[in-house]
Amino acid sequence: MIPIQHTINTEYVVGPVHCYSAEINGDLVLFDTGPPTAHAKQYLQNNLDLDRLKYVIVTHCHIDHYGLARWLGEETSATVYLPFRDHLKIVRHTERLELMSDLLLQIGFNPEFLERFRVSMDDGTVFPPLPEKFKIIEEDLPPHLGLTSLSCPGHSQSDMVFSQDDWAITGDVLLQGIFQTPLLDVDLLTGERFLNYRAYCQSLVKLVTLHDKKILPGHRQGVESLDRCLLFYVNKLLVRAGRIRNLPPNMTAAEIVTKLFKDDTKHPFVSYLKASEIVFLRDFLAQPERLKSVLVEVGLFSQVEDAYLGAVS
């Protein structure tokens, strides 16, 4: 049976978010939670039997997808499951912020920006409190649910896809008509920058295995064609890489955001998002053959060959 879609309004640019509920082997399961708002709480109270809720499974810890995880963990008897890399962010939060500050300095942001960024990461406006008790998806997901879980970094380093025979809940990994900004982040397993471009290329190989499933995305309408969705993202990547290809190599990501894009935002997280995209595109331009080899492997390169050559030549 295909999970039930629950659409909850948000105040974010991406618009309404979809959560999904399913009765699996007698257990009520909720995939993602919606944002930490009174409206979202009321929606879940009105549309789910919270007394029966057994499992809450989060695709990735962005505010619109996990915002009510703590509340559900406190108000229900459900067990909350988070991705492993989001778990690392929780238990090593202070260390991560220090390493993130170093990364942001390296790409050209000044100490004043870093302080505002650190405040935004701690004040709950970007990342609300996570549940005090939770389990890790990759280690503890109950086998009797019959779920296949795929780690598909790209939008973030923790993106998870959950599937059964005829459907796949994909969070923000597969969105129709939305170019997802891959976030600059720290790999807490190595202490170095998370190589999002390399991870995205690896995820492409996994995502093409979902061809025979109904895609249940985190936003907008469903995905009618998996290939078209993937090609949209790749084409956007190639077009935007072409735009920055000839910029001086000593021009930092922060300078590109503030000068070239005339970024006058007052919120540091928005500047961080834009800088993340620049870093991702420059990683591609440094190793374009990595993406090409993956696209050849999955049978999509011929459809973007002209755009690829235009971006890298």
C-alpha cells in the first residue's frame, strides 16, 4: 500500500512540505514531521492517531522535515529515528561549529559573519532542538518494517531514501523542478570538509535503482520521470558552473556571493547557502570527469553532453 501524503504549509521559500504515514505490519509509521509550528502540530493531531504512532523516521534533519521530532518524542510513545550523520552533529555540536567556522574563514567570510552564523545555528531559527532520545537509522531501523534505506547525500550529507517494493520516500533528494543547494559541511568522521560533489555523484548511481517505484518527494508534485528529474538537476549544475568557470581562481566563494550576486541578505544562513553552491560548482569544475563517468554509467550522459562540454571547455 502506498503511504498517505500529508501536506503541511511552511514559511520557507520551498513552500509546503510533504510528510507520509503508513501502516506497516500493524505499526503506524510517520516519515518526516513538518516544521516546528503550531499549525503543523495541529495538523498531526487532527490527521494522525498519535496514540498509535510507533515510529517516526526522518529523511534528513532540516527544519521543515524534522522540526517536530522532539515534540513527537515527548508527546507520544513513538521511537524517533535519525540519520547517522545527523546524530554526529548532535553529539559533537560544539566541535562541528568550530570546524564550520574554519571552513567559512577559508572561503572568505570574516569573523563578524562567523559570529552571526554561530548564533543562527544555536538560536533555533534554523535548527530547532532535536529529540533527547532517538535511534540511528543505519543501525537500528526495525527489520520487520521491511524498509530498504539508502544513504543518498547531495542536498545534505545525511539524506536518506526509504523504499518498499513499489514506492520510495525521497525527502529532498528528488524534487521536481527545484535545484537543490548542496550544503557546505564538515565530515565529522575525518575532520575535513565533506566532499558533497563526490557524494552526489555516488548518490546518482543509487537513485537510478528507483526507476520502478512511485517517488514520494518532500515538496511539490510527484516525480513522473526519474530520469527527467535527475537530468534537470544535472543541467542546472552545468549551466551554473559555466557561469562561474572564468572567474579569477583567487576570488573566494564569499566574494562571489557578496559582489557578483550582490547578496545583501541580513541572515547569514542564506549567504551560507549561496556560498555552499559556489564551493560545490568549483569542486565539479576541478573534477568534471567524475560526473561524466557516473552519467555514462547510468546511461544519461548523451542527453547532457552538449551542456557538459559547454560548462567545462
